[in-house]
Amino acid sequence: MKCRVCSGPAVIDIRRHNANFCGEHFLKLCRDQTAKAIKQFSMLERDDRVLVAVSGGKDSLAVWDILTELGYHADGFYVGLGIAEYSASSEHHAVAFAAERGLTLHTEDLRRDHGFDIPNGSRAAKRAPCSACGLSKRHLFDEAARRGGYDAIVTGHNLDDEAAVLMGNVLHWHTDYLARQMPLLPARAGFPKKAKPLVRLTERETAAYCILREIDYLIDECPMAAGNKHLAYKAALNDIERNSPGAKHDFFFRFLAQAADRFRPGHEESDSRPDVAPCQRCGAPTNNDTCSFCALVARATEAVPIKLGHTRGRKKVSS
Amino acid sequence: MKVVLRNPTRELEFDGPLEVSVLLQRLDLHREAHLVIEDGTLVPNDKVLGNDAVVEVRSVISGGSP
């Protein structure tokens, strides 16, 4: 295999581009595709203060690295989820990445700062772990961005993530979610804008980027995510991609170009809800008295009565 | 050759020489979802791995809250 750009020895093939790349030109491709996405969807201004949602995994560290390489002022924000060894390892990778590059990383910990963790809290609140995790992270990222005066939150969502979410939304015709599935969510009442600059890169490419940049990312998969639908959709899409290179890209980008607008008028109507007001507990903007995160915290931390002794199989003793 | 896989971590032995793309086929792994790494760097699909090679086959699929 030879690099399409320089004809030197290639290290990776990108079938949907029908091209191979050496290390140097693959890294340039990743930066160029990220810059193209930022420009295509007007994600960031040059002087924006950016807060990157960092997990210690390949996507968040890659997007942080690329934004820094592209000259953006980007700090990181990490949330400890309390998922045993997985969380300890993910924090280690995030902290080490920032320290090695002299970058600023803010951290928050669910157990330390909010009294619960994802495994126990999601069980107590009767929510799927991924749902409780997503809700918590979205709330805390928003809060951290407001507190720190950041203009934008950046996440490491890649093309595989977006195509898988789109597949799930289409399979179940979640039209309200389809209306909101955009690479950029503009700022609105109390919420900073949210951007996904990696939407033009697959996760194979973000992983390859990290390996070539010698970024030590967390390889282990979250134990709570095993068997979730998101992973099943990704596997199905990769089966399609095997015989039809570029299918994932077309699925997502043609949705944006040709179909997304059709769901948006309905979205605007559904979004014309009453003005948000501060959450009575934390002050975050919400449509209810209490925001979803504070409701989760309340359910996850409320005392649960403990039954003592054996309650099954105990024989009644008649007097 | 020695092939290291993750999640869970395990090692398999294969006879070389063997092309990377053939190795992935034998492991029944999707090339869109995996990278092959040798000595810390990427190995292209057409590289022939020798009998004494040590490579890692790394899944790149991650999932959780989108």
C-alpha cells in the first residue's frame, strides 16, 4: 500500500475515500477533516473558549489534541462516574494526557461531589446505567461551562456514534430526537453551544490518530455499556459498510442535507415550551421545578430501607 | 506468531507468514472495527507478518451514553 499523497509506505487504508495514507498524511487528513467539520457547521469561532468533555478514551483525547493543534483554546473537563477500576483508569489517562501537554483539566466526581455513583445510583433511580451516565455528564458539562465562562462544549462523538444514534432514532421514529441530531447544537437559554468536530471521522480513524500520535488512551470498554443497543447498531452499520464503503458517511450526511430539515419545524414547535427557569435545587435552567439531574440525585441518594434477617422460607410458628 | 487481543485480554498463536487482512479474516474480525499494531505503530492490511511477529489486534468500537 502506498500513500495517496506522497507515495511513501502507507500505514492505513480508508476504504470510503478509496485511499491509503502514510502516518504523516493520515494525521493531516484527521486535522483537515476536523477543520472542515468546524467550518461546514460553523461550530467554533477562532477566539471561542472551548471546554472538551474528556473521558480518557480515544475520541475525547483525539478531539482535544486536534483542537489544540488547530490553535483553539481548549480546556478539558472530566467526570468521575464511580465505575470501579474503569473510572480509576479513565481518570488516570485523562489526567496524564493533560499533564504531559500542559493543558488545563477540570475534574468532578459523582460520588465525592454528589453522593452517588453510576452503578448504585442508576439502580436506585431505576434508570439504565447509560441513561443515568449521559444525563449526569450533560448536566455537569453544561454547569462547568457556565461556571467557567466557556463559549462551547466539545464532545468526541464521531461518525460511527452519529450514524448509530441516527439508526436508532429512525428505527423507532423518534422524530423529536431526529430534529435535534445535529453536529452543532446552538446555545439557548442558559445552555452553551455544543459541537461535535469529529463527525467526519470514524472511530477506527480516531483510534489510529491516537496510536500514531502516541496518545495513551483508555482501551478498556465501559463494563456498564456491554450489550447496549448503541453497540448493536454500530455492528450492524459496520456489516453494511463492509460491502458498501462510505455507507455510514452517506447515511448521516445525507440525512443532514436532505432529511433533517423535515423534522425541524416540529422540533421548533415542541421547543416553544415555556421559558426555562432556574432549578430550585441547583439553579440550572430547567422547564420543571427541579432539573432532571437533581431529580436523579434525589432518587439515587435517598435512604432505602434495609430488611434484616431472612424473609423467604421462614416458617410461621403458630402459638 | 503471537496475537494479543483485548476485552478480555488473551493471546493466540498463528503460523506465519500471514497477511494482516487474512489474520483478521481468520479471527472473524471486521477490518472497519479493528486495527493491528506492531511495535507501537499501525500495520497496513497488506503487510505479511512473519512467524516471530508479535501483534495486537485492537477493537476500536466504543459505546455507552452517546
